[in-house]
Amino acid sequence: MSAPLQATTVAPQASRAVRKGLSARDLWPPLLTFALVIGLWELAVRFLQIPIYLLPAPSQILETFLARPAFLLRIGLVTFTNAVVGCAIGASLGCLVAALCVRWRVVADGLVPLAVAASAVPIIALSPLMGIWLGSVSPLSKIAVVAVMTFFPTLVSVYRGLVSPTADALMLMRSYAAPQRVVFAKLRAPAALPFLFGALRVCATLSMIGAVVAEFFGGPQNALGVYIKTQAGILRTREAWSAILVACLFGLAFYLAVVLAERAAMPWKRGRQQ
Amino acid sequence: MNTPPIIEFDRVSKVYQSGGGPVTALLDVSLSIAAGEFIALIGPSGCGKSTLMRLIGDLEQPSSGTVRVKGKTPEQARLDRDYGIVFQAPVLYEWRTVRRNVELPLEIMGRPPAERRERAMSLLRLVGLGDFGDAYPHQLSGGMQQRAAIARALSFEPSILLMDEPFGALDEITRERMQTELLSLWSSAAPRPTVIFVTHSIPEAVFLADRVVVMSPRPGRVQRIVPIDLPRPRVFETRESPGFFSLVTEVREALRATENERVEV
Amino acid sequence: MTYPAQGAPGGAPGTLARRALPIIGVIATLLLLWEGARLLFGLSEQRLPSLGSIIETMFTPTRGGAGPLLIVQMLANGWATFRVALGGFVIGGLLGFGLAVLFMRLPVLERGLMPYVIGSQTVPILAIAPMVVVGFGRMGAPPWLAKMVVAAYLTFFPVTIGMLRGLRSASPQSLDLMRSYAATPFQYFWKLRLPVSLPYLFTALKIAASAAVIGAIVAELPSGAREGIGVMILNAAQYYNSRPQALYLAILVAGLVGVCFYGLVVLAEHLIVKWRA
Ligand SMILES: Nc1ncnc2c1ncn2[C@@H]1O[C@H](COP(=O)(O)OP(=O)(O)OP(=O)(O)O)[C@@H](O)[C@H]1O
Ligand SMILES: [Mg+2]
């Protein structure tokens, strides 16, 4: 997934193979297991007679989804929009504040440790408060929760990226008598890009989960989280699971979009990623 | 030296299968090394010095030919704990204090704690790290770390020391001091261990070794063996003696011959 | 003469104060902004209660004077969530640890399963929480069990990945060293692979710590739960109009539980991974 994982687990020769592209040999084991897991799940549910309120079979979930795909995708889109907008706001603010932190290090000394601690705080607990402030059925309240959730990790990562250039690299800039603005644009910002995308990958999944869970605290009827919670509450698990399937699809799409953006933004790293 | 060879290579070849096709690292190497001998391996980069050393230590297996160590297979010798290895990097375990790093092999061999501790401390004193037993590796300089690695290799009194460019990362001054230290450790050991010492430095090879094995690349072969008859103990002044210079020149010529050969091929 | 580690944080008391000061400054600024916003925009207690009234509310008795102080009741609920999260964290952690060791020993298994362990991170696992709770409730399991299962589930993924990465992080040379000592597989593990993997394990545990707390809280949201932070937050939100301060307090306690949990892991890391400067 991430570059460090690859660097530690894949030998140089192997990574060259990865660079050439994924071969059939790399693809079949995961595909096979996927089929295996789904098959086992299906068989287990059927033959162990697991009650449907506990776990429906994959075929039943798919069937339920296919019964009303338009409806499910529509409510999924409502939640997905909140996730994307919230993530965009949170990540932008995170970048902005990180840049301010580089300019005024005192701010960084105070803010960055708090932002690290904030990663331990269940931000999701803010949902009802946001509902009260911004209206519990309003998309604004969900967007706000997602924005807060994504703000802190982006701030921490991007700040680390902005201060990652070595003393030597900074010295070089100094020798050119480059003004701070140029040092930022030519050195710090490019150095921070991998950190930004690392944070965005995390944020992409975080924000879809966050948007769904924020709706558990209350939200408009036509949203994924509300639907999952109410359907689960009345033991209509197949319906709830088909909604989760939709959440997975949107979450995956968001994640892949970030990965694609990452490749476009950092051509010099292309080929080193999976 | 009429003792039977402790290490014997009989027409040994090593071929690596890599992404870009097979690479012959060693071709038809025959070599015998006597017990207690100090051997320096020298040759251009990629000529198979590390490979030769790793074959002795059973870290690689030959593609053809046989390697015998004390009349046994290298694997048996490894299981009998005949080897102490020192790499170019110190490879200390960062989560252990320096003393506990030196104790590591003893621990693995199941020696009692009191003996381990005593042995580790006396070795650390021997390599000049008596005060650093409780420090963590990151608190030591590069040279100090490498001394700890040597102490670790000596801790269980192996009969064979395999050293792959152990001083390669050190500055010239530290390096010369470590060479002298190594020789005094080696000669004071009760049965002298056999040392296989890989280096890129001609003076280092000449200063340390009984014999210098000069290797040529592509494929790796033993080009020449230069006996070093300088008297022991070797001291600072040895490096300034005329005999030393002429041997350095001899090794250098042998190395240049490997290059000429390569140009002709 | 020891060489100080590069980039080691200074341990002198003077530097501690210098590090704490900006943090205190930021917190003070935030609190000032809070009160400032109230004055500037003329916000009512309903919109944004004053800090004073929030503190005051802490010490009002519950249940019309018969129950404990509000803050005591809230901390008790926080403790209930903490307990369950910790239980799930331990179970999930052990599971992840075991799976990572298994994967390391059997690479075939890993090649097949690992893509899913990674892929599953892109899936909103938390969304399943209500179903786990409802399903378990239906089967007659005690409510804490469902919460613990969710927390364990969320812990186990990051721990598997982090631990496996750590187990693989031993350098080839340090492995050669072990080989030259003819170490047994158990010694490879105990003396080399386990210690090198500890920093990775703790990185994963820190991520898992907050995930476990969030999981426990979310599992308290479906109707039927009787104790825990999730319940407390929902209750406070419901009675917001009559007592807005309670919601802020509940959120504060949620944050406190998260930070304490995280702090516990950091503390354990400091005690165990001593060699890192
Ligand atoms: N694991 C391996 N896989 C493939 N080829 C290898 C491997 N190890 C070594 N080789 C090849 O074998 C040859 C000899 O390598 P070796 O490491 O023994 O050289 P060396 O003399 O120690 O070089 P240096 O002085 O640079 O350390 C080289 O051409 C190298 O590319
Ligand atoms: Mg080498």
C-alpha cells in the first residue's frame, strides 16, 4: 500500500518486477482468496444456518442491492458528497495551518503536539454538537464533522513534510540567497507532497467512515448512515448490509481517486508505487 | 606450517540466478588455508570476495565443487559454532546495550548469565569500551560500534573469524589503530583463530595478513597469492619499513595484472 | 564521553517548560476565543455555554439531587467505555499479533490474505457496528460483548499489518548473524524479530488505541445500550435545550478517555522500547 511497506517487504529484484506492472502471477492469489472468502462466507451462512439477522450471505446482500440499486446509490451519493466536501475543507485548512506553522514556529510548537493528541480523540463525539449548531438534518453538520476529522491528520503530516528538508538542502537554498517564499515553493512544498498524499489516503477512508457514522447520531432520512442504523434496528440486516456494500464502493472510489491524483501529482515517484 | 588445512576450497564455483540472467561470482576456486593463519582477500569490487567468505560461513552454498571446514561441511561447522562474523556495518542490535550485544552469541549458546557477563565485560575492556557496557549502540561513534562488533565476534572464542571489510567505514587514523588492536587480540588468543579478512586497502592487507589472496573479477578467480613474510608482532614502524613497501608494490602489481587481463578479454 | 543521539529530544527540565509553554499558550488562546466569541457575537448559553457554567454543571447532582454529581456519573460512564475498549484492544491486539506471526511463517497464506487485510482498511468497518450490536443483542449476549467485539475488530487490522511489517524489518545482515550462531527458530524470533518489530507494533497500537475507543463509542449508539460515553452523548444531546452544558462535558469526557487510552500505550512504549532516543 504505502511506499514504506513496500520498501521493507519487497526485495530489490521483486520491486523491479512490480515496476514492470502487475503480472498474472501477482494477481491470482488475491483473486483466488477473494473467491474463497466469499465462497466460505456463503457456504457457512447456508450450512451452519447462521440466522439472517446476524449475517446474511453475500448472494443475499447482492440480491438486495440489485433490487433497488438506484435508491441505494442515491443515498450513498448524499453521504459521499458530505465526505468529499468535508475532506476537501479539512485537508485545505490543514495545509494552510501547516504552512502558517512553518512561518511561525512558536505556533507549531503549541499546535502540532495538540494536533497529535487530537488523533487520539474520538472526534465523532462532536457529531451531535454539530447537529445542534448547524442543524442535524443539514449536510453542513456532517461536513463539519468530516472536516474536523481530516484537519488534524493533514496538519500533522503536511507540517512534518514541510520541515522534512535536511539542513544541507536548506543550506543550498541559503547559498542561492533564496527568499523564504522561494524556499517554500521550490523546496518545502515539493518535499511535503508525499506526506500530503499519505495523509489524503488516510483521510479518504476516514471521511467516508466519518460521514456514515456521523449520521448514526441523526441525519436526514435519505442518507446512508441513517438508513443503515434504522434497518439494523428493525433487524433488516440484508438491507443494512447492502447499504454497507454501497459505502464500501464509494469509499474505495474515493481512495482510488486519491491514488490516481497522487500519481499525476508526483510523476517522479511513478513506478515505485503499486 | 605443516598443519592440515582448516579450510579447503576444491574447484568451487558459485553462480547467482538474478533477474538479468545467471551471474558467475566465483569460477573454479581452489584454495587451502591453514589453522591459525591470517588471510587477507583483496580484489576489485564485484570479484566475489564476499561470496567466498559467505561460502565458508554457510551463508551461501556453492553451485559446484566442495568447501570443507575442519574436515566438515560448512553447515556442520556453523552448527558447531565455529564462526565469528564481522560485517562492514557493525550490525549491533539497537535494543540491546553494548554489553548485551556482546553477550548475544553466548546467550544463544546457552552459557550461564554470570559467565556471559564477565566474558563480555573483559572483552569490552580489551577493545577499549570498558566504560560503555551499559550504553546503547546509538550512543557510540562508528569506530566504537565496530569495536563492539569485534568483541561480539570474539566472545565465544570461535576458531574462525570471518571479517568482511570490517574497517571499511572508518577513517584512516581509526583504521590503523584498529588494525593494530585486531592483531594484538588475534595473537593473544590461546589457540589463534583463523582469520579471513576482506579488504579494499592494499596496505591494510599487507599489514595484517600472513598471505594476501588477490582476486580477479568476472568471473571471480584467485589471481595470485602473495605471502607476507614481515616479522610479527607488527607495529606502527612496520608500515614504514622497506619490506612493507615492496610487498605493497607486489600486491598492487598483482591487482593491476587483473585489470590488464580484463582489458584483453 | 557518550555521543548524544542525533535529534534526541532534550530531557533537561528547562526544555520541558519551553515545550509546554507554547501548548499552554495555544490552549489559553482557544479558551479566550471561546469566551470572546460569546461576548462579541452575544451568543446565548444555548448556543455556546460559558466556561464557568460548564464547570458549574459538573458539580450539580443528578436524578434531582438523589444521584451522584454529574461529573462523577460521566466519569463512571467514561470508565465503562474505557474498560470495554481495553478488553477489545487486548483481544484484537493478540489476534493481530498471532496472525502476523502466522503470516511470517507461512508466506503463502500472507500472499493470499494480505491484500484483504489491507483492502479492508478502505471499508467503513465502523458502519457494521450497529448490526453487530443488534445481532448480538438478539442472541442474548451481554451488551458489553458486542462493544468489545467491535473494538477488537478495529484493533486487529492495524496490529496485523504493523506487526508483520516489523517482523520483516530485520536487516539481512542481522539475520546472517543469527544464522552464523546456528540459532534456533525460537531464538531468531525472540532475540531478533520480536525486538525489531516492537517500534512498528507500537505505532500500530497507537492507531488501534483510538480506533478501539471510537469503536466502543459507536457500538453504544444503537438504542438499547444503557451505559457508556455513546449513551451519555446521545442523552445530553436530547436534553440539550434544558441543559446544554452536559453535552460539552460529555464530549470532554470522550476526549479524555481517548487521550488516556493513547497515553497508556505511549507510556508502555516508553517503558518497553527504551533503546530509542
Ligand atoms: N545475492 C546475489 N544475487 C545475485 N548476484 C549476486 C548476489 N550476491 C552477489 N552477486 C554477484 O556476484 C558477484 C560477486 O559479488 P560479491 O559480493 O562477492 O563481490 P565483492 O568482491 O564482495 O564486491 P565488493 O568489493 O563490492 O563488496 C557480483 O557480480 C554480484 O553482482
Ligand atoms: Mg563485498
